[in-house]
Amino acid sequence: MLNKRIGLIALGILSATATQAMANEQAQAKGFVEDSSLNVLLRNAYINRDKKDGNRDQREWGQGFIGTFKSGFTQGTVGVGVDAFGLYGVRLDKGSHSGGGGIDFFKLGDSGNPAGDLAKAGAAVKFRLSSTTLTYGDQMPALPVLNYDNGRLLPESYTGTLITSKEIEGLELNAGRFTAESRKSAEGHDSGGLKSINVLGGSYQFTEQFKGALYASDVEDVLKKQYINLNYVFPLATDQSLTLDFNGYRSKLDSSYVKDNGLTGDDNKIWSLAATYALGAHSFTLAHQRSTGDANTGYPYGGYQNTGRVGDGGNTIYLANSYWSDFNAEDERSWQLGYGLDFTTFGVPGLSYNFAYVRGDNITTSTSTGGTEREIFNQFKYVVQSGPAKDLSVRLRSSILRVSQKSAEYNDSGNELRVFVDYPINVF
């Protein structure tokens, strides 16, 4: 059963804001065809991990085609619509370093080799009453406790029901149940092996500067999880601001999962607090992240249930210090110094740069305590602003990760390079 406090707090928010004007998005419905869209994303993705300490190197290169159709809603009291997607990926790197966990563009087959290509599709029907939408079918949910992974060649997807309500200005409520997961690197409707996951929660914009969120999930036979976010922006001057962003998770593993995976505990709490000072084109970030509890896996998320993992989405980690490493080991404490630069001020709109240095210590594994890790992250991104290639983006990202010998059970040292070229095409 999901955390009852989430529901009570949501009801409290509803009561406190009941005097606000009710929204009615369905009243503005333009029609099934009239408001429909078809988009195709061409993605060329390359990831190379040069592992250290004798660990196997990894490399993946592929070309992806991601087609997305979204219909409008029929007019009337209850609007009806359809969303659909089609995915196709081709493996371009035929080398011996392809395949394996972590990168996971193409799942390894029974022969031990990854597939040369993969294709899959999905669709969902949606109903809207006022500003509340019920969607059933194949979806890509983006919630703090269930967030599909779109950081590789092709995205994950889930099958189930999701209700999203925006009846009150500034308030969004979500409730859903999903019973199948399609792995990003494999064909098939339930290639991730998900039993079921229930999600419930919402976010509220209290003021122009302050917003918050509360969510909970229950992954069948794996864990129960709660999430909280508080975000406040302090305007300091015309081109200056200070943003404080707090994110926290509490995870409680089921006893059967603990036993099956040979763990020594069942509880993890992890939180991060980031302060970002923006000054014109520049941003400076200081963040601290801390993991506590007795589950020697640290913060558990993502992966696939048929590989012994959680199955709640590869991006379900809304924490400040998540780069190549997530700095989420048992007992780990980590600090980040970050910097960002928007080159628009210097006459190059669309070009941005981000840097981060993160150091973690106090890592506990089943065999040691006091381990450390550190990462240097750099990323350049350019988005074409006009012309035939408008909105084409090129992202070049690198990480240097070093993990102490004491932490070898938790993570690997290495150098990572990612190159992503995304070209979105609006068909109609």
C-alpha cells in the first residue's frame, strides 16, 4: 500500500487551493486530427568506457530512429485520443567491446553477442475530462519515482495506466499502475520482467519562487520508495539569482528481495542539497549528497527485474551528484563543485558548457569501509538555432572516474566519452 501521508498532504493542498479558478483543458480541445503531431528523432549515439584495473572496456555506437505520434482530443465533455511510438536502432560498432550492462544499447543474446538491430512499437489510448487525463497503454513516464531512461540509443517504455490531474493552477497530481517494462536494448513487450509498480504523488508551485513535490512508489516484491523535493529561487538582481534545490529518497527493500540478493540490510535514505548562483551567462554550484541506512547496495533504482534489479526506470535518481557515477553507495558522502557557461552572451547562441568535480568518501561495501571515489565531468552542447538543421543538437561529454581499491566492489575506475547527435524532425 502506498504511503498514506502522500494522499493526506495532497488532500491538504487541494483544500488550501480550492478557492482558485478551476482549469478546463478539455474545453479548449481542437479535435483528434486538428491537434495531432508526428515527430521523428534521428539519434546517433556513441559511448566509450575505457575501464581501469583490468575491468573490461565497453563501447557502443548506434543509429536510432524514434517516431512519436500524438493525437489531439476529440471535442465534447470527455475527449479521446491516441499516442503511439515506433523505435528502430542499428548497431554500428561491430567490435568485441559492444554489449554489456551500463551502456546497454543492444542486449546480449544467447550467443553472447549483441543484436545487429532492434525494432519495437507501442500505443496508448487517452481520455480527458476537464483537466484530468487517464492514459492506458505503452508510455514513457517521467516521475521522480518512475522515470524512463532516455540516456542511451533508444528509450525505455512501460505499459499500464496513469492519471494526471491539473485541475488547480500550479498543482499536478499523478497516480498510476504499470505492469510491464520494455527494456531500452531489447525487443518485446515486457523484456524488463516487471511485475508491477504503483506510483502516487504530485507537485505544487506555491509561489513564483517556491515549488515542492511529494511522491511514493511500490515496486512489487522489491521495494517501497518515497521522494521529496523543495526548490526555492532567490532573485538577487536583474541577472542574478540563487537557487536552493533539495531532493531526498527513502527506500525500503522487501524481505524476499533482500534474501534473494544476499543483502545484509533493507533500508536506504539518500538526499542532496544544491545551491546554484547564477550571474549572467555563468552559474556556480555547490552541492552535498549523503546516503545512509543498512542496505549494502546504497540507493537502489533502475535496471531490470529479470536481471535482479529494481525496474523503476534508469533516470529515477533526482539527485545533485549523479553523473557517470551516482555517488549513491552505502554511507557515502559526496561534495560537488560545478560551473556552467551559456555562450549566448558571447555571440554564440545555442552553445553551452558544464563542468563538475565530485568527490565521495566513507563508502561501505560488504568487505570494507572508508572507500572513496572522485569524478571530473565536462560537457559541451550545441543546438543549431536556424536553417535546415534547426534544433539539431550535438552533445560531447566526458568523465574521468577514479575509485579507490576499497570501493572496487561498488564501482569501477575509468574514462568515459559520450557523443550524441540528435536531429528532431517535425513531420506535422
